[in-house]
Amino acid sequence: MQLCTLRFSFLSGSILLWLLASNPTPAQIIPDNTLPVNSTVTPSGNIRVIEGGSQRGDNLFHSFREFSLSRGDTAFFNNDLAVRNLIARITGGSPSNIDGTIRANGTANLFFINPYGIIFGRNASLQIGGSFVASTANSLKFADGTEFSATASQTSPLLTVSVPIGLQFGSNPGEIVNRSQTSINGMNPPVGLQVNSGRTLALVGGNVSLENGNMTAAGGRIELGSVAGINLVKLSQIGTGYALDYTTIENFRDIQLSQGAIVDASGEGGGAIQIQGRNITLADASQVFSNTLGAGTGGILAINASESVKLSGDDTSISTATLSTGTGGTLTVVTRSLTLEKGGVIATLTEGEGRAGDMLVRASDSIQIVGTTSDRMSPSGLGSQVCAISTNCESITGGGGNITIETTRLLAKDGGRIDASTFGAGQAGNVLVRASDIYLNGAVVVMNPDAPQPIIITSGIFTQVGLEAIPDAGEQQRAGNLTIETRRLIAQDGAQISTATFAGGNGGTLTINAKDAIQLSGASPAATLTVGRSGIFVSAEPGATGNVGALNISTRQLTVENGAEISANNFGTGEQGTVTLNVRQLFIRDRGEVRANSFSSGKAGNLIVNADELIALDNSGILRADTKGGGGNIELTSPSLILRRNSSITTNAEGSNIPGGNITLNTDILAALENSDISANSEEFQGGNVTINAQAIFGTQRSDALTSKSDITATGRTQAGTIIINTPDVDPSSGLIELPENFVDASSIIDRRCSPSNRASSFVVTGSGGLPASPIAVLGGDAIDVNWVTLPEQNSRGLQEQRSKRAGDNFIVGDRIIEAQGWVTGPNGEVILTATPPTATPHNSWPRPIDCP
């Protein structure tokens, strides 16, 4: 059986794009003659030469009633090279359909404003030297307070030399659609709408859709914004481009990328991308990415949605990556709810010497990660990876980025996962998850005809040194640390939380702090002893030489049941980690298991449990640190330690010269019942050591071998180990308390009748003998018949007389009744309770009750 390790299957520009045909649109560029110097349009073949306009400083203003381009046509703004900003408004009330080329001279920026809508067809393209901002805002605002409006009646508009500072939207802004699939010299992948390196490409309107449309700004900045209502989107100049600011806006509309749409800001330094809307959706292999191709530092890729972000379908992704020595860009997602399904992925990657960018995902309501791709081979997920796709991972020395996830509810099911892995020489990133409730469920089992065993794609949270990682990469290659802070955590039906090493790097530290409870239950349908079980794991897998990481869990109630597991498993040759559980109550039941085992030459680890109230093992519940390579120690501290129905605590050893491990139990009450064993045995060498410090021990005893009863053993082939039992006020020579195998049938020894008699009789209760008082029996009846002696039938009058007489003997009204403080033996051997014994019997404190699970 193979456990699937997540490797993302995409890289920028590497997917197949299906092109959509668009209907030709007649070229219609008509000035509206509202400027002091109006625009002119002169046809020249398939080129519309646009000249004139009103210039103020380095701003050149144009105004059109209509502006549309058909396929193959070009709108050429023949501006002076000194012009810095070309500003064009469309006032006629109809959308602009652009299926041709927009061209300008020099490095002028172009602001294109049509409040009624803008549609870029399949053949739409840009040939401008500056930034391009297309918007369905009503007007463009300037720093001096002037406004160039496409909706207000401005017979003589105020024109300015000032710089643009904002886009002013009306109550119902038009939509923007981009279907551009333009290629450069016929090369794939298509670039669509493209600006020069370092420039800004922005589409800002009402609803914004990319329908198989692409946007490219090499090392620059891409802005997608969707605004509702009367709002001002601020513009600020950064370098040679612009950044948009939505901080004062409360209402947004939707942004959708579908049919293989691409947004790409990759470059030598890695560009920046900001997408701002209400509901942001990516589907059908659509991708948003920014890759660092050189030595620079990647820009920020920011997704901000007031309601939701959803990625659905094969090869649908949002990512940053570094392919060289530069650092990958930071990736942030801020929303109310995030959904990744059917293979949708958000990731940061390194395919070079540079470090991958960090990731922050903050969803105030929920994060749902569900399912796999259609072929069931790649999971939906959040991840950061080293060498995700390269076949030459030896040269990939960059480290993975850190992942921080903050939400109220986190759900990962049916293969969905959070993963920080390294398959190269660099170390994996760290993962921090903060969520009030975490629910991990299920695994996907894939039958692979080329493999002898099925592949299991496990839901959960992981950091790992992957199977394909370089075996001798040294200390720099290790799994990241995994930290989870939550109120309640549930993992079931094969879901897992794990940090592991499959190669030479060390496993990371796994820390879980759950305020209320952790519940681990069940396994996947194809689970084996070591694969597919629900649980929390730190491990070194077969062939690994790295060390196992440490595992630390703190919670009020920890439940491991139905075959689930908490473990530090060492299948390799490195050192084992320590498992530390700090709980109030620990329940291990129904084949549940907590272990720190060694399955190879590496040592087993230490298993430490500190429970404030109770440790309870039931129905084959197991605590063990068994070993094939030495080590293996268990230390349990709890007021109550209970083992029932074939449960066990073991540090057994296999192999030549491998001694059994050590077990130390610190408890008030130890009860081991129904063939529940405590053992530190060695098959071929010396037994281990068992030390029990307890106030009372029930149901178990030392033994030289395991039997059908409950035993404490430390056997060895060459020499037995030691068993030390420290129990105050107990004579070791008398043995431990042996509880009866069968319960007493109370109905056979209790009778409700009393035989009459003319003589007084007495019944002294010296102990309940395990029989509780009946909740329905009448208290203080006249007589009780216990079938030990059969008395002849007598007149009941004599009994009543005797009882009345004895009841009045030596009783004086007003005497104070004093509780008996001890007893003395009378001359005839009778026991007499007295308030003034020679030596008072001390009161023992009541044992602390055990809470029910």
C-alpha cells in the first residue's frame, strides 16, 4: 500500500488552454466633441489613428461617444512622447467591445473609462509602453480635486495637470469581461492582455469575469477589482506602475475566472497581484500566479474577498514560486469563507535555490478543503513545497515557505489536505493552524494497476521530507514544525495529522493544544497496521535515516478509539522522538493505540502521559513503546489508571541483545482487569524494568509469564527484569488484592421475609461484600430473614416483647449519641463498638470519584 504524498502538478504556463471563438465586432471609434480640443479618428487600412485631444501638462485627454474594435483592427493613440498619461472616456451609454489592438506611443499610461461596460474579445491585445487601467468607474479623480467624468454633463470639462488619484464609481458600475487569448508570435501560452515589464495592468469595475481570458504583467502588477455602489478606489503610484486601495470600501461585487483563465505576473523579480471582490471564484483550470525567475524578491499575491473564495476543478490554482535564487512572493488570502474542492490548490513553491514565499490564509468563518482531481490522484489543498515538479531535486536547495491558517472552522475531508513538504535538499516550511474547531475526515483509496497495493490519499495536515527527497542532503533538509491551536479537534475514518521523514532529513516537531477535546476514531477502508489509520503521527518511514520528531499534545479530554492511533514510529535508522501527553482524561479503547515504537534498528522513544484525573484503557486499548532497536520507555502519572478487557501497557523488545524497555506507573489506584497486562519483556535478551507507585492495586499480580489473567511481567530469555511495587500499608507477602472472577447474584441471598421468634436475635453487617443496597428496599423493617439458619415457626408476640425490652435497656432520655470510634473484644469473643476504645481507629479519606467519559 502506498501513502500518497502531495506534489502539485502545475507550473506557470504549462497547462493546455482551450480557446473560445468570439464574434467579430465592427470598429466604432466616434469622438463626442466635448473637449476644448476634440479627438480625431483617421482610418488607415485596419488602423484607426487617434490624434488631437486636449493636453494639460503631461496629461492628454480624449473623449468618445463610442469605442469598439473588431478583430484585426487597431486603435492607435498617436500621442507626443512627452505625454505621461493618456486618459480616454466613453460617454455614449453603450459597452466597449474590443477585439483588436490598442496601441500608444512611448511609455504613456492609458486610463480607459466606460461606466457602461468593457468587453475584451479573444483577439484583444495591448501595445503600450506604460500601465493600462480599464475601469467602469464614472470618473477619474485628480490630486487637485478636479474630476474627468464619463457620466456628468461637462460641456467644457475641467482639465488638469495634476496626477490621477482615484476611480469614482457610481451606483451601478458596468461589468468587465476579458476573453483575450492573444499570443506573441504564435507562441504558447497565450499572454492575453499584456503590459511591459514592471507596469500595472488593472481591470476594475462591477462584476469582473475572465472567461478563458489571460492577463500578463511580467514582473509588474495586476489588479482585479469589483466594486458595488458609490465608492472611491484610490490610486497610488508605485515605481513605474499603480496600486489600488480599497480600504474605505464596504460593498463589493463578484470576480470569476473560468475556462482556463490565466493571471500571470511572473518576472525576474516576481510581480504583485491583488484581487479584491465579494465572491472570488476560480474554476476549470484557471490559474493566478507570480513566479520569481531571477535573483529578486517576489511581490505579494493578495486575494481579498468580503464573502468567499472558491477554487474548484483540476489544475485550478493560486500560487507563488521561485525558479532561481530569488525569494518567492508572499501569498495572502483574506475572506469570510474559503473552499478548495475537486483539486483546487493554493500554494507557494520553490524550484531553485531561493526560498518559497510564506502563506497566510485568514477566513473568519470557515475553510473547507474537499476531494481530489477527477482522476483521484491529486488532492485539493493548501501547501508549500520544495521541488514540487522538477525531476532534478538535488539542485533544489531552497527552503519551503511557512503556512499560517486562521479560521473558526476548518474542514478537510475526502483527501483534502494542508501540506508543507520538501522533495529536494531544502527544508520544508512550518505550519501553524489556529481554528476553534477542526474536523478531518476520510481518505481516498485509489486502485493503481501499476502498483501492487492501492494508493491512499489521506485527509489531514502534514509536514514531511518526501519519499523522493535527497537521502544525504544533511541538516538543512528537514520536515517543518507543525503547530495546531484549537478548541476541539476531530480526526476520523483515516484522516491524519503528521510530520514525517522518508529520507535523510529529520522529522519536525508536532504540537497540538486543544482547549476542550481531541477525538481520534476509525480508519480508511484499506487501512493496515501502519497505513490508513486515523491519528496523530511523527515518524521516520522505511529507508529513512533522519530522526523522528517530537510529539506534544495538551488537552482536557483525549480519546483514541476504533483503531485510531497516536504514535511516534521509527521504521528507519535514526533516533526516536518523545511523545508527551498532558491531559485531564485519556481514553484509549476499542483497539485504539498510543505508542512510541521502533520497527527497525533505530531506537524506540519515550512515551510520557500526565493525566490530572484518569487514564482508562478498554477493549484492547494499548499504550506501548515496543522496540527492535533498543530504548522504549513509558511513564504514566494519574490518580486513576484502569485497564480492562485485554488492554495492555508494554515496552517489549525483539532482537538480539535488545532489552525490554522501562515502565513507570505513578497512580493512586491501579486496576487491571479481564486479561489486561503490563509487560516489559524481551524475546532474546534481558527483561526490562517495571516500577509501580500506587496506593492500591486491583486485579493484577506479578507473573513469570503472560496468562489468561491480568499479569505484570518483565521476562527475558537471558535474565528477567525487575518489578518494583511500592504500595504503602500493604504487606507484600500477602499478595495484591485479587478480585473475584464472577459477580455475586444478590437475588440468591436476600429475602424480604423474617421468621417470627420469641427470642431476640441480631444481624451484624461487617461489610457489603460487593453488594450495593437496593434502591427500592424498605429501610428499617422489623426483621430480615437470611437463609443461613432456618428457625422454627414461632409466635411473633415473643419477638416483639423481647425487642421492646431490649430497646429500652440502659437508655436514658437526653443521653448524647456518639459515633463509634473503635471496637473491643468481649470475654465471649463478641465485638463491641465503643466511643472510647483504647486506640481509636483513624478515618480514611474517601477515594476521589472517577468521572465518566
